[in-house]
Amino acid sequence: MAFAAGMSFTAPAPVMAFGAPESFAELADKISPSVVNITTSSVVSGPAQAGPMVPEGSPFEDFFNEFGDQGQGQGEPRRSEALGSGFVISEDGYIVTNNHVIEGADEITIEFFSGQKLPAKVVGTDPKTDIALLKVETDKALPFVAFGNSDLMRVGDWVVAMGNPLGQGFSVSAGIISARNRELSGTYDDYLQTDAAINRGNSGGPLFNMDGQVIGVNTAILSPNGGSIGIGFSMASNVVNKVVDQLKEYGTTRRGWLGVRIQDVTPDIAESMALAAAEGALVTDVPEGPAKEAGMQPGDVIQLFNGQEIKDAGDLTRRVADAPVGEAVPVVVLRDGKTETLQVTLGLREEAEAKTFPAAQPGGAPEAKSLDLLGLTLEPLTRDLRDRMGLAPDDQGLVVTKVDPMSEAYTKGFREGDVITEAGQQKVARLSDLEARIQEAKDAGRRSILLLIRRDGDPRFVALTVN
């Protein structure tokens, strides 16, 4: 092989590989006393399986079916038991577990590693992160563990899970962090994924780092058969720690509330708005609330919240939730190509959640004709259409009466009954308004136009190609 004269080559830096620990025994000895088994009891009205739930096809299934329901009549009220795990976080008896472990329970019994059993009471729960805080009363100090910083965990780091899998008692499994920042179905999800064995009964148990600190609460598994296949999810400790502090102080959560509807900035939306990057949270609606009082508007792109960069809508939601209620925080938005800083005094989400966000009511006079454009058949809102769709008398915009199933609009979710209220971040009431906005986008050299649509009052921005 020949090399050109004068050129030099540098070998890549070696990657350090670390083998598995020689043993997890010392760590297991250290953490075991703080881990607990949780048994819950409740009265159910129909046939129920007494004892621990096991996956279908499990070798333990026949055992529990044979001995679990003896002496119980069909359809009669009966007491049902379920099992889970948890861990002690203070010497005076505070215990963390999953909300779904204790939900609906009449009695909660904690079994410690020593074999001691104590009744527990619920201090508070947070269904949104599936976290519950319990308390036992005891005269002696209990062994406990501390939370670690889940943000420091890297993919590939060793972890240890401990709990009560399938009702078999205290059990330890080891693995690595397989992935970070996983989202399942919750608004505030931030899961660590691990291949450490997690099964039914492990729910609510701790996931430890090698220093014996809790960096996750084992919550869910992905499995076709109910057993571990090496895909488990633990709610990150940095989420859990904040929730636990609030439950301990208030008995409930206290999350910040900005008062906006938002969505991610996709690449096509970024192009249609002439944004440099597909980042930030795009505001689709601003009902009555803190953001509106501070001057925020639909179409604003939130780029910074309280000095922290915002990557997407989920990022903003989590940062707002962690922010102090009742205090003003700076929010930097991009509007019409310029940045503005708004001072928003956050409200309390728990008080605002029950309120229904009203739909926007743009003004203008409609036309009486239809138009086929962008794969959509559109008509201005008439009195008859408003009545049929249950809209307010002064709601205006362009209603979608047909969608070409082969069009980009269909692929991006447009359906009959959707109402377009804005195009190019300007209100539209006439068909000619939309045609004018499309022409303006073309004249500006843009390949797409941003449309604001509403379905059952829920707003969403969608970018459609115009060239």
C-alpha cells in the first residue's frame, strides 16, 4: 500500500473495555436489608386468583391454580392478594414502590429482609409516574438506601435489580443499562432500559448502580409471554426523587403549569417556518392561563425555558413540571423570526387539569364554494356545517369535507371534519385566504406551508408540501 508524501495518519484512541465484576455478592449484602416485599390485600366481587399473579404457561401456574382458590365460591366476594417490591429510603420507615402495586388495596403488609412484617399506610401516590410512597411505624432505625443521579448512568453501565419476582422472595439479578430516556405512555416518562431480569413481582423494586444507590424503580417489561426477555424499564431516579419529596411534604404532587398546547417541531414544520433546526416546542393553543397572561401566542416556538434549551415538546413538559409553582420564569420564544423573552408565573397543574381548554374562535366572513387543494376538498364554515359539527356560531375556518387517500395530507393525518383555522400562521376564513397563503409560501421559496387544524377542539400544526 502506498501513501502520499507528507501525509500523516493517527491511530484511533483505544477503547477501554471492562469485564464483569468478579462477584456481586458484596453489593447484594449491602443493599439487601433495605429492599422489601409488599403484599396487598383487597376484597373483589368475582372469582379471583389468590396468591401471586404468574405468567400464562409459567411452571408455577398449575401450583397456584391448584392451591390458590380452595374453598372459594364462584361469584362471591373474596379477599385477593397481590405481590410487589419496594425499598426503604429513610430510617424512620418511608418506603417507595409502584402505584400499581398498592392501588385499590385495603391492607398493605411490608416484609423486610430479616423476615419482620409490618403494616403500611399510603402517604401519597402519583399515577402519572406510577410511584407510591408508603410509611411503616417502627421503634428502631431501619436500613435504607439513597437515590443516585440517573443522569450519570451510561448505556453499558452495570446495574443490579432486586425484588420479589413471581412471589419467590428476595432475589437479585444483574445486567447493564441497555438504553436511556425511554418513553412508554406517560407524560413524564423517563425510563432506563435494562436487560437485568425483571418479572412480575419485581414491580416497585429498586435498580441499583455499583455504588449501591437507587438509580431507577423497576416498573414494566416488554414481553410476549409475561416473563423476562431482557427488556425491562425502570423509572429514572431523578424523576422519582422529585415525586417522592412532594408526596412526603404535601401528600400529592405539585407540578408547574404553563398553560399551552404544544407539539414537536418536525423537519417539515421547521422548513415551513424557515427555522434553522427542528428543535423546540411549537405552541398550538394558548387558553386562559399563565402563558396567555405573559403574552404567549399560538405559533410561538419555545426555545428556552428558565435558561434551559428545549429539544422537543416532551422536554418542555418535564421541565415545566419540575419548575417552582407561583414563581416567574423566563421563557424565550421565536416569533416571526425574532426571539422574545416572556416572564411567566407558573400555575399548579393539578388545579388546572380538570379545566377544558376552549377552542379558538377566529373571525372573518366565509365564502359559499368548495376547493380541491393539497389533496383536500375544502369548504368555508357555514351555519349548517357549524350546527352539524357542534361548533360555536362564530367559529370560522375551512372544513375538510374529503381527503384523497393517496395524498400527503392523508398520510399526515388529515381526515374529514378537520377544520383549518390558520395557514402560514395567519387566520383563514375564505378559500381565497388559503390560496393566497400558499402563493406567499411559494414566492418565498418555501417547499411547504404550515397549517393549524382543529379536531374536536384539539389543535395541531401540520406542514404540507406546496411545490
